Amino acid sequence: MDDSNGLRPKFICDAIIGARRNVAAEPLEIRMARLEGAYEQINLRLSELHVDVQALRTQIGGQFYWLLTLILGSILIPIIRDVL
């Protein structure tokens, strides 16, 4: 890696700093627009995940109540049958 002055950099950080000097800085508005776009995409994905999690909770809750009914029925029906 050669620096712009033709000398080899002593440290990697010197090479990175040298590379940063050669890259034109983007205007702040462009960087902010990219960040806002990324935040919008993240927000959209999180809202989709939220809907999926709510649907799973509803499904699991329904399955839990069915299982609970079967277990209690299998326990209580023989007890009630013996009592009557």
C-alpha cells in the first residue's frame, strides 16, 4: 500500500486515514436521506414481525385451551363417572 506521497504507511490506520482523504465526502442531506430510508425499511419489517407474532400468540393460545380441555376432560370424566 502506497500513500499519496509515495511512502509506505507505518500503520494500517494511516492507510485508512489516507484513503478517507481521497474519498469525496457526501453532502449531509444525502447521508441523512439514506439513513431515513433505512429506518423506514426497518420500521416496515418490524411492523410485519409484530403482526406475525400476534398471529402466533393467538394460534398458540387457542391450541393451549384445546389441550387444557382434553387434559381436564380425561381427568374429570373418570372421576365423575365413578362418583355417579
